[in-house]
Amino acid sequence: MLRFGLRAHDFGPCEAGPLADRIAACGVSCVQLALSKAFPGFPALPGRLSPGFAKATRDSFTARGIDIAVLGCYINPVHPDTEVRETQLRRFEEHLRFARDFGCSLVGTETGSLNPDCSWHPDTGGKAAFDALCGSVERLVRIAERCGSIVAIEPVADQHTVSSIERTKALIDRIDSPALGIIFDPVNLIPRKGLKESQADFFERAFEAFGSRVVAVHLKDFRMAEGEKSEIVAPGSGEFDFTAFFRLLQEKKPGIEALLENTSPATAPAALEFVRRTAAEQR
């Protein structure tokens, strides 16, 4: 079976113990933990982490039967201000160094854009931005190789540097390292204008291109209106083809950690019941 989990910051911010209690009440086995989002006042700057802090955080979740599947460290690796980019890269490197103390190997980020806030920029899809991204990712991957951790890249359609199946494959081909993995969020990778193929064919094509590098998946749902993605919602309340996706995951990545997004303490129980039932039907 797939291992379903939640984003910790959807249940915070609060201290590790109470946060783990809230998540454990939903009956999940894993979380994605973005420290600066989940813990009140935790700075998004390098220099804060230590083995002791990491182990104490890990133990708070382990005591409730929850693993930390992914450390979220969402940066803009092509930030136009090189000083800001350097600070963000150093923060990510720190997460890679201490990931094992959190009981985790994956540190995740999206790939940013040439705007500081990662919004759409006309040149983000160009060669210069991709080259800058590759420079940042290669730097992080070399640290990960030495630390026994994995740089987990999450592609996002339309506005980010890695915005398509083809760009994801190009990144993997350019930086050929076992320390580079992919967080596959299929809703994020579906373009704003929707697909010209079935969702099942889209999933198959993605797995043909980079399936061997998928290390975790994100689950959410979406709705279309007037030919565009209009709303991102909790799993089971939109148009995403969970049946086809879970069928593929059960075949290609049995036991992978699948982290639900866009939930809350109020909506998580129904979303979890839906994904568990739908996944079980594909076994």
C-alpha cells in the first residue's frame, strides 16, 4: 500500500509536540515538515539547525508513530538577487546536512522563477534560467552526495524553471546523480490550460521520462473553469483522476510516501478516507 501523509504546516504553526498530536489524530504515518512554516517564529535563514534540535523534532513525531518523509526547504534557486540566492542555497545545504538527524533523507524545493516571489516571468523558460538552476542544483547535489541525503525537486507548470515533463528530464540528464530525486505533484505539473491528452496518458508519459527518480508524491485536486485550472482543492473534491494515478503508483512505486496537500484539520479525515479507499481499489 501507499503510505499516506500530510503537510505539517497545514496543522500549525505550533510546537512539535502539539503539532504531532494534531496530525496523529488523523491516523497518518508520515509528514512533510517545512520548519519555517510549521513552527512559530522559526527563521527562514541558515544557522539555526543543530543535531539536537533535529533529533528532538524527530522524536516528537516518532513518539506518535509518524515519520518525517520530506523536509521542505522551499527556496528560489534562480533568485535574481545573487546575495539572496546564496543565503537560500546555504539554508538548503544546512537542511541536507541535518536531514538524517530528522530521520529523513529528502529535502524538497520547487525550482523558482526569475521573479523573487516565484511568479511568472517571461524569461524563466529560457536557457539562461535553466543554466542558473542547474548550477544551483548541482551545488546542492554535491553536498547531498556527501551527506547521504537527496535533493528532491518538485516541477511546477507554467511559471517555474522546471515546468514540464521535458524540462524535468533535461534536469536529470544534465545532473546525473543518485542524490537528485523528483517529488511528483501531478496537479502542479498539469498546465494552467489543461491537458491535450488524457490524465492517464500524461501520468504514463511522466513516468517514462523520470519515474525512476520519483522519491515522493504530492496529492491534491483541481477544478477547471472556462478552460483553465481555477481552483486547487483537497483530494476527492475535484477533477483529478486518482484511479489512474494510484493504479500507476501501485505498479511503479509501491509503498511510496504520498503527502496530501490543501487539507486542514477539518477536511483531512474525508480526504484521507477517499485516497485510502481509492488506492485500495487499485490493488
